[in-house]
Amino acid sequence: MVLKRNKIYCMDCLEGIEKMEAKSVDVIVTSPPYNIGKEYNSYVDTRPKGEYLDWIEEVGRGCKKVMKRGGSFFLNVGGKPSDQWIPLDIAQRFRKHFTLQNTIHWIKSIAIPKNDVGNYPNIIDDIAVGHYKPLNSPKFLSMCHEYIFHFTKKGDAKLNKLAVGVKYQDKSNIGRWKSATQDLRDRGNTWFIPYETIWESRPHPTVFPEKLPEMCIKLHGITKDMLVFDPFMGIGTTAVACKKLSIDYIGFEIDKKYIEIARKRLREISGG
């Protein structure tokens, strides 16, 4: 079986990776099950922890095989209030196979008091932006952030940082530093990306915003004929981002209903 680009295959990712060409992928963007008891249609998200970590490490090992020498692997993982080690445990398993080049913090919701904002005349009060799932617990804080681990093979992948840059608030910085030749600076490793919809309206229990894979791809740098891979495609968010960026993708998903949703989203982009 020859795997074609721009297709989501209904198969287990470990099976699919074995069919992929070695060193064929430029960028991997994915968010695997976190093993925190989410209700997927076709996957049980409550495996024994050691078994889960062995499995996710095997996925990582396979991803390394199909990723190019200068490729980037953006792994979005989170935990739960009662087990906040999960993303760090996964990162430690991946440490055997990759270099952790960057750790990006996906901020889903943030609150900033007016006194801490600074001198911005349009902000007249405290602000709170973004969506999160409120936590009714006297012990734990609501979780408003997740990790995006940027793994590479050698830690030396050159990035297009200004592709996801932000404008300078203080315009006097433009020209003050040698690197500041335009009104755009490095965004840094905290990315505020709100959900597009509230929790209850999403058809997949752990879908990430479309802007997340888009920013990861842009940060790595868009090149001609590049290929983006998502081993846990879900409802196709990575594929949708690729299609909008005119980039080829490939992915795997075990749930037929999720694939149908993904295909519908892709058809809507191309007008049917």
C-alpha cells in the first residue's frame, strides 16, 4: 500500500507509520490522547500509566523515523489537576529519542489586572480573555495552559520566528537593536490561542484550535513541497490548517466519525 499525500487514513498510527517513507516529513504537529479519561468514540483513555508511556514512546520513535534531519515535531500535551506530571513524563520518554529545542506554553485563558497592563489608554479595567473549563475544587487551580514541546533531532533546526512575530508596543525599539529592522519581534514561548468555541460545542473532546498547528508550521518555516504529518488527526484540524496554507499533509485516525467530520471541514474550504 502506497500512502498518498493530502489524505487522512483510517488506521492506527503505529500501523500507518510503518507504511510511511523514512525521512519524508518536514513537520509533525499533533496532540495525542493524554490518558486522563476523556470520552473518545473509539479509544479508551484510561490505560495503566506505564503501558500508556510505553505506547506514546513507541509513537515518538516511529515519528523520528519518518521525520527529516532538520524537521520539527510539535507535541501538544496537557495533564489534569490530580496528575500534572503527565506532559513531563511524556517529555522524559521523548528525551531518549529527540532534543527538546523549545518549550512553548499554550495559554488558553489569561487574566491581567489593569495595574499590571501598563500605560495603554484603551485598556481601562482588568481584563480576562479566553476559554477554559472551570474547576470546582478547593485543592486545584483551573488549568488554563498546556505544553507544546518542540522536538528536533539535533536541536539545531533554524526557525522563522518572525513568521509568528508580534508588533513592538514601544516603537522606539525599531532600529535601536540590530535585529529590530521592522515593526515585528519574536513572539517568545508563550502563545495565547483561545478556543474558537466553548467546550460543549466541540465534536471532539480534545480538539485544539486551528491557529495552533498553523503557528507551529509557520514557525518551522514554509518551504516548497513540504509535508506535515499528524498521527492523531482527530477531526482534521492540522489538515485544515495545512490546506489553508497550501501545504501537503498526511494523517491517521482510528475513528470513522471523526474522519467524516474532518473530510467535511476540508470540503468546505475547497467549496465542495
